[in-house]
Amino acid sequence: MTTPGPRTVRAARGAELTARSWATEAPLRMLHNNLDPEVAERPEDLVVYGGTGKAARDWASFEAISRELTTLGGDETLLVQSGRPVGVLRTHEWAPRVLIANSNLVPDWATWPEFRRLDALGLTMYGQMTAGSWIYIGTQGILQGTYETFAAVAEKRFGGTLRGTLTVTAGLGGMGGAQPLAVTMNEGVALVVECDPERARRRVETRYLDEIADDLDDAVRRVEAAKRERRALSVAVIGNAAEVLPELLRRGVEIDIVTDQTSAHDPLAYLPKGVDLADWHDYAAKKPDEFTDRSRESMADHVEAMVGFLDRGAEVFDYGNSIRGEAKLGGFERAFDFPGFVPAYIRPLFCDGKGPFRWAALSGDPADIAATDRAILELFPDNEPLARWIRMAGERVAFQGLPARICWLGYGERHLAGLRFNEMVASGELKAPVVIGRDHLDCGSVASPYRETEGMLDGSDAIADWPLLNALVNTASGATWVSIHHGGGVGIGRSLHAGQVTVADGTELAALKLERVLTNDPAMGVLRHVDAGYERAEKVADEKGVRIPMRG
Amino acid sequence: MTTPGPRTVRAARGAELTARSWATEAPLRMLHNNLDPEVAERPEDLVVYGGTGKAARDWASFEAISRELTTLGGDETLLVQSGRPVGVLRTHEWAPRVLIANSNLVPDWATWPEFRRLDALGLTMYGQMTAGSWIYIGTQGILQGTYETFAAVAEKRFGGTLRGTLTVTAGLGGMGGAQPLAVTMNEGVALVVECDPERARRRVETRYLDEIADDLDDAVRRVEAAKRERRALSVAVIGNAAEVLPELLRRGVEIDIVTDQTSAHDPLAYLPKGVDLADWHDYAAKKPDEFTDRSRESMADHVEAMVGFLDRGAEVFDYGNSIRGEAKLGGFERAFDFPGFVPAYIRPLFCDGKGPFRWAALSGDPADIAATDRAILELFPDNEPLARWIRMAGERVAFQGLPARICWLGYGERHLAGLRFNEMVASGELKAPVVIGRDHLDCGSVASPYRETEGMLDGSDAIADWPLLNALVNTASGATWVSIHHGGGVGIGRSLHAGQVTVADGTELAALKLERVLTNDPAMGVLRHVDAGYERAEKVADEKGVRIPMRG
Ligand SMILES: NC(=O)c1ccc[n+]([C@@H]2O[C@H](COP(=O)([O-])OP(=O)(O)OC[C@H]3O[C@@H](n4cnc5c(N)ncnc54)[C@H](O)[C@@H]3O)[C@@H](O)[C@H]2O)c1
Ligand SMILES: NC(=O)c1ccc[n+]([C@@H]2O[C@H](COP(=O)([O-])OP(=O)(O)OC[C@H]3O[C@@H](n4cnc5c(N)ncnc54)[C@H](O)[C@@H]3O)[C@@H](O)[C@H]2O)c1
């Protein structure tokens, strides 16, 4: 037997089974879809996204998983240990067809060097969040997450829309490039500072950014006009944020929202004032210490301007790039005067059981997603930000691999969508079943003290029982596949998280399972936040009848 | 409402339900049983065993769990987060009735100081292994574990019995006191060195030890006679092991097996040569550094003698007290010439899917355990060490709380016992249902690089996917309650492990669940060891048809 090597993989399409049931066809297609060249970063290495996040340990494991899923019965369960299929056991029809644990290490050994050693020995792999759990759907997720954050800002301060507001931010890189489109999708005006004109141009080409201004005067004119006319518009200005933000403050431009997505987490990846774009990387490589000092000094000026806007009443937040910490190291004392985005905007959504609900059409037909988009609009007619997202996503998002959609839904909402989709499969309105899952970054499925659980009200940031309970609950509720991962976006040692995907194949059993999974999974978010003492979660629990023993 | 406080708890007995079904009555009785004054170390603090291992977070949590279990329906599941009930969700009849996650922390925060901080805030609790998962059955487990280890030694070197062999060991403390009885139960002769006569006397009183010799000459005479006559006998000699073992070596006494259970892991708890028993604790407290040096020097002499016996062909092993490491620090280079007990004896059993199977009679009637003991003897007539254990346990073990039994069974055996017990409940041969569970220290349910997974063949000691998969598998197979713990016997940061308990209530559904759980749970041990490259596990898998995708 020869050892299997790389090959081009693409999910099967259409309504015909290649496995024995949709419960096994679904994970098979989604595993293959994760490695579709349209979806994966480096499919030949099985890398889906996030640098090293893989769908399977190696090609031999990939082929063995594919083979097992093709023959697996309706009362059997395949076990996957860090991307390698390690066993098939007899379970029952309510049990998941696949159970996955990726990248987990005993805590004292949970370090990058030990992980890399084990990885090099072929004993583990990095699963990221949705790479090793087979529910990555391309960059739509980044755009939607950014959209959702700005929608939450709008909800909190501006009556549900950014219409007539001006947002200033910086950075048009891999994550940051989603900012201008996310602001205009929320009907606002964005002014984005970027030091690299090439980055800005690329964003215009992909229609994530509307315009590039000639200079700061021009930029201010354009955004002030749009704001006045309550017109959505995004404008980039080429410059250094550490100079442009203080200048905007001096000029007294009326700015409503300020954030930042330069790559401030790494001082060598932030351009200091007075350094030429062309000299950047050479300088950083040759004199890293000097460069770091200058970069932190600039970040101090940058954040001082952000706090200046805060003092004038603007909504200011840290968007997960550690700029507050670096600015403090650079000598600016008030750096932590504004909050991080999770406590400020995302946690209230988590209290509602809201999170990144997503689904994919196994038919491969974009019309199936269009139909589900319409169903979502019908189901939640009063949710304006949701409707806006769904409409604009339909127009703007190019599918990668199997057509898919993401939107944030909460406790009491997700199961309605699931049941509706299942009916649409049953009636033939959809051409084939859909799978319904989510990112691991959900309301009750992560413990991650530097991100999702930073600054919990009761100090329980590091408690990791919750993602484990979440995986057990989904396994006990009828999910089709369930996963527990360590690491993910914030790295080895820093997070544990769990995921689930459930197939809607139009059967009555699927309806029963979907109802339970899509109720219980977001319920974990409500429970977790009630336990931590969030009033908003208590209100949701009371209103929707979530049973919490310690509340009587 | 007043805050609930300590009260005396004892499990209900008999065949009458106090909850709505046996699936909820069972965890209710077992939670209460863990806190029975006969069972628990400090019931008023909810501490069951192991210093701080608790059954519930606090008394309010205990009362709330009890209340919920009393009313929980057959398609509902209670979630317990580090001893506190956090939610009740609708699942289905194959799902566990309770899901538990205890003491888990995000790895970078998995330290004793952070754990203690969170514990003091009331946000977590230490679950040990069977304390927080409600299946502790008293000290029978220690005796049986020690018995099993010596049975494995007998199996490996002496044709399945210790008859006609002499074992020398030291230490008659909490764990070590089980050694003489475990050796005689295996039909061998034990000579145990203990420096504290009080300890030795207590062991005679509880019938764990047969005799105390007058001096070394007398001791040697007695054990040599017994060995010659192939008679089981245990004899203690009062003295310092660091002096007695070298003397035995000098005298050329023919010793077959050598180990040690002095508390060598803590140099202040090991008595150095030349120090009087009466001065020990005062000296250790006043001059800890000097004491540590002397103690390590003595351990070097002690271990040098052990290696001397090894050179003469004896079976020598470290029994988990770190004496090899301390002796090395004391200057003896060859300290690691003999192995630890897990790689030497326990891992081969793990390859068979063997582990600490246990059950408890919910009736409270010892006759129910006697009946199951007979059933075990009938089911496995060819397993001589098992039969010996069951017979002697029946005579020697005093029950604590609900009558219970432990014995090691492997893959292909456990489900037979489970199904048989279930039939005995159905037929009325047993007066009430039994619960069937195990310690977390099982073949495929622990990652613990200092104990259960030390020195794995492929270097995968720290990989923690396995206990998580184990918990997911049991949840997917019909277990009645499932738990995932961090910490346990080796402490915060050092292990992850999972448990399951399944009720045999005599119904057909219970039979289906028991068959799956008691097949799949030990299957995890076979899978884990096949994956690590153990030939013995591969043989078991091939012979018993365990499905392993990477093996074709
Ligand atoms: N919000 C979240 O959940 C989240 C998730 C992942 C990453 N992040 C963080 O967001 C940040 C951005 O991520 P990315 O993937 O877009 O990074 P990136 O490196 O792709 O892009 C950063 C951009 O900032 C620009 N830049 C650097 N210094 C500048 C300066 N002084 N003035 C103006 N522009 C400057 C660069 O030219 C580049 O285009 C990172 O720090 C990342 O860690 C946040
Ligand atoms: N095998 C396992 O899985 C396992 C599990 C838990 C603990 N242990 C280890 O086993 C050891 C024993 O545990 P324990 O609970 O019985 O401890 P313990 O402290 O209750 O008993 C130790 C005994 O050794 C005696 N002793 C000390 N120094 C001596 C000397 N120089 N000569 C003769 N006797 C001496 C003491 O008087 C005491 O009676 C500990 O190191 C413990 O960590 C092993």
C-alpha cells in the first residue's frame, strides 16, 4: 500500500448520496469543503485557515476518515483525535456520527514548544476553531463578525443604525479590511487610516472600501459631507494613524466612533511615526529593540488621541489588537480608559444567547442559500440589523466552496431557523439537506481569558468547565458532530472551546434533534452569563423560561 | 430564605423511589452516599476524600442538586459546573441525566494559586476523581488497586500467584497499609518495614497485617518459613528501611519482589537513618534543609539496596512515591534502573481495556452485593486472581455507606457483568437497581504524564484528547451520568480525566445502554494504546474486532 498524498478535494454536490445517510454525507462533504481550494489557505498541507489550522492530521488520516464516513451506519460513531480517525463504536441513532477532540494537552504541558514537539512527531495537529471541526465557510465570517460588532455599537449608542455617524479607525489588513464595508452595511460613514497604499487599493478592488482620498483635507471633506447627508460611505486616507488621529482631534472633526485594527499586538508590525514605509521591515529586522521603542511611543500618541475623542464623548473601543497594552508600555497612563470590544458589545449579545449561527447548502446550489435568506427575513421581520446584513450579504458576499450563510441569532431564535430549514428540505423547496453549525466563538462554548471571557463580572475568566459542558450537552441533544478544541485564535494554553454541527435532512427525527440542539446550545450562553451575574442574561432566562436551579 | 448549612446525609435505601425514576434516584443516592459519614472524610465541609475532593460546591448547591434530581424528568438533563447545578435542559431518553465538569481551567491559568483564588471566590471546587462525580466507595478501592498491582506482578513473573514468593516493602500508612493484605490475598509472603510501631499495631487491629516480629532475625525466620511452606503470611518489622533493606541484602535473604510505600515524595515525611522517631517532626520543622539532605542520603542507601536486589534477579518497582527521584538527588546514580508501576504492570492491563470497574447496591442490602459477587465468579470462572479477590473481599472488606464492590474487568468482560446484573434486577434476584461505574483512573479515560500516561511508547504522554473523547463517547452511548475533571490525585495542571456511571434498573433500555457503555468505555483504552503502538492492545483489538480505521 502506498501512503496517500495531496490531491485536490472538493465536496460532492447535489441530492444524491455518496455515503449511507445524510448524517454521514454531511460531515463528509463539509470535511471536503474545508479543503476546497476556494476555501482552504494551503489545501496541499490540509491547512484551512489561521496559519496552521488543519482539517485532518495527514493525508492518510484524511482518506481514512473519508472512507469511514462513506460506510458508517446510522447507529455508529467515528472518533477523531487531533485529525486522525482512531475508532468506530456502536452508539445509537440520537448520538453524533462523529466526535472530535483536537489539540488538547494536559495543562502543565500546554505550551507551544511541547505542542510543536508532539506535532512534529505526528501525534497531534492544530485545529483552530472551524478547521478541525469541518465548518469553516471562508472570509464571510470575518465580515459578519465585524458587521455584528458595529451593529452592536449602533444598538448601544445610536438607535440601531450608524446612519449619520462617522467612525474613524486604522488598518486595512486581513481582519481590518472588513471594517469599511461593515460600517457602510450599518449605514454609517467610515474614515480609515492606512499607511500602505497598496492595501487600500486592494480593498477598493474587492469593493470592501468605496474611495481613497487624495489627502487628509480631501478625506475630511468627503466624510463630513456624507455624514451630513446621512449617506453611507467609506474613505481611506494614506498616512500614519499616530499622526492622523491627533491631527483630527486638533481640527475638532466631529467623530462618533473610534477604534483601530492596525496590527498593534506585534510592535514590529506597527509603523512608527517618522519611519518610511519602504524602510519598515528592514529597520524592524535590523534593530528590533529600537524599533519597538519607537513603535510603542507612536502607539502612545495614537491611543492618547483615542482617549481625547473619548473625553469629547465618542464611543471608543479596543478591537482585540492589544493597542492599549502597548500604548501603556509606551508611557501613556490612561491607555485603559476605554474598554475592549468583547465586554463592551459582544458580551451583551452573549447574554442573549447570540452568536455566529451559520449554515451551508449541501446541494451546492446558491439558490438554496437565497431561499434560506428569504426564510430568515420572514422569520425575524423586526430585526433590522439582521435584515440589513442578510440583504447586503446576498448582494456582496461571493461564496467560497459550498454556498453558506452566517448571521448572529440568539436563544429562542436559532431553533426556529433550524426547524424552518428542515421543513424546506422536507418540502423540496431546498434541493438537498443543509448543515447548521457555528463558530466555536459562541456565547457559551469558549473559555478564553484574553478574548471571549476577558473581564467576566465575577472574575471567572479562566474557568473552563463551560466549553466542556457545552460539548457534552450537544452530544446529549442530537448534534451530528461535536468537537472540543484547545488553542484556536488565541493560541496554545489560552483557550478551550467547543463546536457542533447538525444536519437538517427533512426528517422528523432531524426536527427533534434540531429543536433540542439549537435550543440547548445557545442556552449554554444564557446559563454561563447568569452564573456570572449578568442581569441581562437573568432577564433573558426569566422571560424565556430557561431553567436555572440556583434561581429557585 | 435561609442559606442551607451542613446536615448529616445518608443515601435512601430500599426499592422505593424518592425521585421520579431510577435514572435520577441513582445519582441522588450516590451523591448522598458520597457524603455519608461512613464514607466521607469531612462531610460537614462536603469533602469526600483526597484532602479537598468535594461532592458539591457548597450546601446550597447540594440542596439544589438534590431537589432537581428529585423532580427531573426522563428526557431532562441537569448540568453541574464544579459542584454547582447551573441548568436543566430538555434532551432525550438516551441522554445522560447529569453532565458534570469539575475543576477545569484554561491551561495557562491552571495553577494552584489561580485555582485557590477561584475556589475562595466560590467559583469552583476540587473534584478529585470520584468525589465530584459521585462514585466513591471508601477505602476498598485502595486495597483492590494494590491487590491488582501485586496480581499483575504475579501474572508477569510468577505464573499468576505469589505463592512461595517473598515481597519486601516499607511503609504502613494510608496507602501503604494495604500492601501486606494485598500480598497475602495473592497468596504470598510479605515483610514490611515500618519505623513507627503505632502504625504497625493499627494494621494488625484492622486485620490488614498478620504479625509484628520481635526483631529482624525473628522476622526473617518467620517469612522464610512461610515462603518454604508456600503459606500466605504478612510480617512487619519495626525499623528504618534505609538500614533494614541493606542488611537484608548483606544477609543474602532470598527476596523475589521489592517495592516501597514510605512517603518518599516529601523528604520531610521520610525518616532518615540515625534520627529517632520521637525527634522526627520537631527536627524536620526546625531544620528542614539539613533534614532533607539527610533524608535523601538515606533514600540513596535505601534505593541502592533495591537495585542490589534487582541485580540479583528480583522484581523491583517504584510504587508512585518518587523514591527514585529523591534517591538520585541524594547522590545514587542508578536510581532509575527499575521502573515505575504503571509502565511495568498497569499499562499491559490498560491494553486489555482493564480498569477499576465498580458497582453499588442502591437497595443498601449487603446480600445484593453477595449475589453479584457470585454472579462474577460464575461469569469469569477461569480468572483465578479475580476469583481470589472477590472471595477475600467478601470476607475481609467492611462496607462503607451503600454496599459496593470493585474489581478490574477488561474489554469484552464489563458489559457481560452489566447485562447480568441488569437481569438480576429484572428477575428480582436483587432487591433494587445497582449503579455501575468506575474510577477515573481507567485505561482510556486519563491523561496524566506523571502517572497513568507516564512514558507512553510513542511519547504521547501529554496528549489530552483521549479523556475528552471518553466523556463524549459515554455521553453518546447511554451513560446515566458523565463527568470531566481536571487535577485529581496528581493535582492542578497535571491531569485530565473522565468518568461514567450507568444504572442497571432491569429495563430493556438499560440493557441496551449498558451493553454500549460498558463496551465503548473500555474500548477507549484499547484504542488509546493501539494508537500509541502497544502490540498487546493491537492483539486485543484484532481478536475482539475493535474497529480502528487506521488499521485498514
Ligand atoms: N477583533 C478580533 O477578534 C481580532 C481577531 C484577530 C486578530 N485581531 C487583531 O487585529 C489586528 C489587525 O489584524 P489584521 O489581520 O488586519 O492585521 P494585518 O497585519 O493584516 O493588517 C494591519 C494593517 O495595519 C497597517 N498599519 C500598521 N501600522 C500602521 C500605522 N501606524 N498607521 C496606519 N496603518 C498601519 C498595516 O499596513 C496593515 O495593513 C491584529 O492586531 C490582530 O491581532 C483582532
Ligand atoms: N501508587 C499510587 O498510585 C500512589 C497513590 C497515592 C500516593 N502514593 C504514594 O505512596 C506513598 C505512601 O502513601 P501513604 O498514604 O501510605 O503515606 P503515609 O504518610 O500515610 O505513610 C508513610 C509511612 O512510611 C513510614 N516511613 C517513613 N519513613 C520511613 C523509613 N525511613 N523507614 C520505614 N518507614 C518509614 C511512616 O512512618 C508512615 O507510616 C506516598 O509517597 C504517596 O505519595 C502512591
